[in-house]
Amino acid sequence: METPEEKYNKLSYLFNYYLHQDWTIEGETLSEVFEKNTVLQSLSGGIKREAEALLAEEHKNQHLDDIFFGRWSAGYEPEADGLDDWHHVLREIVRYCDRYTEVE
């Protein structure tokens, strides 16, 4: 069975390297993190597919919290952008990735 890191390697990369404990150095909002980082823009197609797949699995918010904080050491919290929960964050990630999928 694949680990979340293996199954969602691009999404894991996003959380580990851009939404880490000091994530605001990458941008003040999730949108800014994408806008300022061409690497994320180039990975947007894969990040989008993985975010959609994770949403499709219909995990409870607590399970997603365990993945993002427990496994991927995220520092980003949904409330930082006025988002309700991790499902809302994943939908926003999909939306931001839509802007850059042509770049891939």
C-alpha cells in the first residue's frame, strides 16, 4: 500500500517545501505562494490531479489534518486564508492550479 507521500508526491512537496512552519516567507496567502513560485506553477497539473484525488477519497477533516500536520509538517492552517477546513483548502489549491496548468 502506498504511503501518502508516495501517492501524493507533488502535493506533499507543496506542503513540505512551501506550506511549512514559516510558510508566510513564501507568500502572505495561499494564492501568493502560487503566484510567487514558478516551480509550483510548473507542477500545477500534477498538484491539481493529486488534490482532486484526495478530495475524491472523502476523508474526514481530522484525517487530512493528520496527513498535513503529522506526516508533512505543514505550518499552514486553513484559517489563515479564511477557509473552513482542509477540503476547502484542497478546492482552493485546485482553483489556483487551474491558472497555471497551461504552463506545465
